[in-house]
Amino acid sequence: MSFQDRTDAMHHRSSSACTAPATRYTRISDETREVAVASAGLAADLLPAGWTAHATPAAGGGVYLLVLTPPEGTAQAQLIAPHAGHGWAIGITDPTGGAGDTDTVLRTPDGDIAYQPTLATTIRAAVDALDSDTTTTPGPDRHARGAVHYLDSGCLIGLTDQHRPHLVHVRAVEHGGHPHAMLPTLRRIFTATGHDSADLGTRLLAHDWDRLDPTTTAGRGVTGRRAIAGVGLTHAATGPDGTAPEPEPADVVPLAHISELDTAWLYLLDPDADTVTVHTGDGHPVSRHPLTH
């Protein structure tokens, strides 16, 4: 699903919108083309040295994008110009990402699209989310290659109940919840734990997490958190003797009520298909990704 499809899906769910997509897309294309083309020159003046900006139609032709490209790295920021009463929307696209993991819409901590009211604020937000000048040290809010960093956020991760599919079993992850950080991390943990989705789900549901990191070794982490080899640091701190309290059971909640847990993202594993589905914090599915590279 493309960036434009994801933004449309979040804000055009009515049946009337579905009956006349050509008319709506034509209108939106006209609105965004005019603004994107007019804004390209101004954007170039507002960007840091070495960055470039150009206007281009999206692959599906429904919108025009203002594309910001940093001097290094493979990722870009794709901006949808204001239309239909919304401000600027920001997408991060990386053509070298894993299968199905090439674009992500920048969202607020509440999971809403992070619309920006002006071009200047949009460019600042895009540069912050896609900064080619950052250090190459990987971290919970950084792409694995270190060339790009993304806004950090918490998330929930878990499984759908096999017998009651309206319920989900979830655990909290405090850091690294943005899809561009979490999806590569899950794939690396999946590989490190033997490509066994059922085992991966069991491991993830055993604890609430400070962060997930497949390079973790067993013992006590530098933050005092319990370190689970190949998975990450648990949320519960260990005592002086290195032991941690027994974790509470995972939360079991209706998917329709997931917003009550106040999370930005939800990741649901499917052990039968070796996939993970990304949901926004209100429970709406955004995209589905294979765990295999």
C-alpha cells in the first residue's frame, strides 16, 4: 500500500468516498499539484545545505508529492500538500527497506497523521525525522544502518487470541516503537531465534519491555533491566542480586478498545503466516509485513 493510500484510508472511510474515487482523486491531484510545484523553490531555500526538493506525482497519480532528499543515504521525505481540509502530511520512504517496508507516514504519539500547518514546520519535522547527519550509532529510535533516525515512540506487541479473534494478548515496549525501527528489529529477532514465529510470540509475551534488541546477551543490562538474550531488555529492573520479580500476565483486551491503552502503534504477529501486521494506536490496520528478509 502506498503512502497516499495509507493517508486516504485513515480519513476517507465513508461509503460515499468509495463510490466516486476518480472525482476525489482528480480534485486532490489538482490541489496538491498546484501547491507542491509552487512550494518546491521555497522548500529548497528552507532546507539544510545539500538537500534538494522537487515536485512529482505519486505512483498512483492521486496526489502530487514534494520530495525532500538529503545529501546522503537512501531514504527520502515525501510531503503531501494540504488538501481536503488537512495540512501537510509527511511520509518517509526508503527503497532499500525490507519487502513491504518502504514507506511510513509520520504520526503523532496518539497515532494520528502528524499534519503540519505550514511548509516551514513541515520541513523542520521532515528533517528531524530524516536526518542524514546523525551519528552512525544504532539505537532504539534509529534505523539499523544508522543513516536515518525516526521519532521514538512506545508500542504494544502481541498475538490475536486463537479462540476469540476479537481479543489480543499484548505487551508494552517503551522504546523503538516506530515501524521503521520495530519492523527491522522484529525480523532480526525472528532470525536470531530460529525463524520460529510461535516461539517468538511466546518470548515477546513473557515480559513488558524497555526495548527490543536482538544483540542483547543474557544477564543484567546497563540500565539495571533484565536482559533476555536475543530479544531485549525487560521493563522490570533487576535487584542487587540480579534477579527480577515475576512479570504480571500479558494484557488481554478487545482490539476495538486498544486505544484505551494509549499507545502509538500495535504489532500483531501471525505465527501461521510468519507475518506481522502494523496497527495504529486506535487499532486500525496499516500494513502487513513478512518476518523473513
